[in-house]
Amino acid sequence: MSASNLWIVLLPPVLGGVIGYFTNAIAIKMLFRPYQPRYFLGRRIPFTPGLIPSNQQRLATKVADVMMRSLLTPEEMQRLARRLLETERTEKAILWLLQLALEQMQGSGQARTAQILGNILQDIIGQSLPRLLRVWSRRDDFLEAQINQIFDQVLLDFQLNDEQAAQISDWVVNGILPPDRVRQLLVDFLTDYNIQVIDETLRSKTSGTYWVVANIFGVRNALTRLRNVCAEEPIKSNARIAELTAALGIKVRLQKWLQKFSLQELPVSTVRQLRRTLKQTIKTYLKENGGTLLEKLSESINWEKLASQLLGRLQSSPVMTESLGMVSQELALILERYLERDMENIIVQVIPILNIDQVIIDRVNATSPKELEGAIQTIVKSELQAIVNLGGILGFAIGAMQAGFLFLQR
């Protein structure tokens, strides 16, 4: 075979392979490059920038549309949310948050937490509760069940012990009715009119020996002299009243009576009336003065100090630490029931809020053509190289066919 015939056979396949190889390589490069438009004599050169950079906005819209229609559908997002919010995961997350909150309370933020909690307690006790009390007190059944329960289970069966009875009897004799007060009561009671009434009553109502004493001797002079002595000789009168009180054993008698006293000894009708009176008294007092009482109580308490003490107690309480797991479990179950009922509505409302399609568009638009090229090249580098190689093979085959055709013609 001569040299001319050899060139006719070899040159077309080689040129075809080279052209096919580099044509595909250039075509793939033109998908991304140049990244910016190029100009010549003030006019933009065709095919600049590359196909993907020049259509990046449409590409972003298409990608977002495909993902929202095929991948991130409401049904798929519901399945993702259910897998993400499984009870065990939710329980662990809630437990972590509770433990974190407890640690924060124990740290440097305790003073701030105590201040906030103190303000909350002050608002509840000093503002909110008085308003609620005024509203509740208008109801006919306000505290009825509670007062009845306290009366039936506490007051009705309550009985003083020896020490309590002794303290009350001593308080009555020495505190409420000391000799000087008894003397003053006698002076105030034994007026001329009262003495006259007592004397006339004894004269008309008594009989036998008492009638003789009342009508012959009378009690007017005795009562008048008793009043004069109490008024003119207070020190001596007080001493005599104290001696009489001790001689009669009034303190001991009162103590024994208090020990034996019980509401169950009273008639049933009296007990019922006492319960109604007690209930009405409490309701009336709370209705008229309950709000003011709570407001004054709120003003007299150092709420920040109280809140700090409560927080310290909660932090050191083992019950608080042990109950975190139970609380997180209950909250997780409540959340699970809520999600089972309203998951579909939540997802429908969440999708527009998240605006996922716009997020995808913004992310694609914010990615530079060079980064897009690098990402695509990383994913399909072997496939793109195969296309380039295939172009070279096809060019070589077509060139070989053309060389064969030319050789046969010669």
C-alpha cells in the first residue's frame, strides 16, 4: 500500500476520533462555562455565559418545583415528622430540656429566675387571686363543699387535750376576764335601773326562804354597796375578785369543761345551724374583705426571697429529680396524641410558613456557577467522561467508515 493510500485510510478515523472527543468535551464545558457573559465590540458573544449559568433562575425554579411535587409532598412531610417525633425521641428531648432548665436554675441565673418567679407569685396572690375571689364569691355554692367538709371532718370531731384546755382557760381567766375587768363589768352592769329590776324580780318571782330574804331584807342595798365598793376601792375589789376566782376554782372548772366539750354533744339542729352560720360568716367575710386581705398579705411578703427559697428547695429535692422522667414521659404522650389528631392540619399550615420552595430557589441562585459545576462534576464525573470518550469512539468509527468508502472508490 502506497503512502497516499495509507493517509486516506488512517487520517479520517484519527481526525474523526479527535473531533468527536474534543467536541463532546467542549460541549460539556459549555454547560457551565464561561461563568460570566463575554462581549466583543459591545455585543455579547453567543453562548456566553454557559447554559446552566444563563438559566440558573429557571433551573432553581424547576428544582424547587420537582422537589415540592415529588419529594417534599405533605404526605411525605407527615411521614418525616412522625419519624422525627417518635415518642421515645420526644421524651428524650423533653427530658433534656427539663434537665437543662434545672441546671440553669442552679447556676448563675438563679437570682434572675427567683426575681421572675417572685413577680409571678406576687401578681397571682396580690392581683389575680383577689379578682377571682370577688367573682367566685358571687356564686351561691362558693366554698360550700369545702366548708362543709372541714366542719364535718375537723370541727365536729375536734376536742381539746389537757394542755390546750389549760392554755385556753388561763387565757380566759387572766387575759379576757382579769379581776380588774370583772370589777369594771360589775360597775357598768349594776346601774340603778338594773338593781331595781333585779330587786323587783326577786320579790315577785321567788318563794319560800328566798321570798322572805327578798322581801324583808331586799337585794337593793347589797347590790348598791357592791357597786360602790367596786367603784371606790378598785385595788381591794380586785384582790377580793381574784381570791373568789381562786376559791371557786373557775380556771380548773373551765379547763375540765373545755376538755369535755365537743360539738357532737349539741343537738343536731344546733349543729346544723352552727354550720350554716359558720359558712355564711366565712363567705361574707371573704366577699367583703378577702380581696383586701390578700392584697395586704401580698404587700407584706418578700416574694423574691420566698421564690429563692422555693427554688432552693426544688433544686435539692430528690422528688424533683426523680419526677423529671415521669413528667417528660407524660408530656411526650400528650404531644403524641395531639400530633395524631392534628398532624395533617399542622403540616398544611407549616409548609407555607417554611416556604421551602423559595428556600430551595434562593439556595440554588446563591450557588455560584463554579460551585454548581464542581458539585455536578463530583456526582457524574465518570458519566461525563464516558460521554467524551463515546464522542471520540463515534468520531473514530465514522472516520473509519469514510476512509473505507474512499478506499473502495479508488
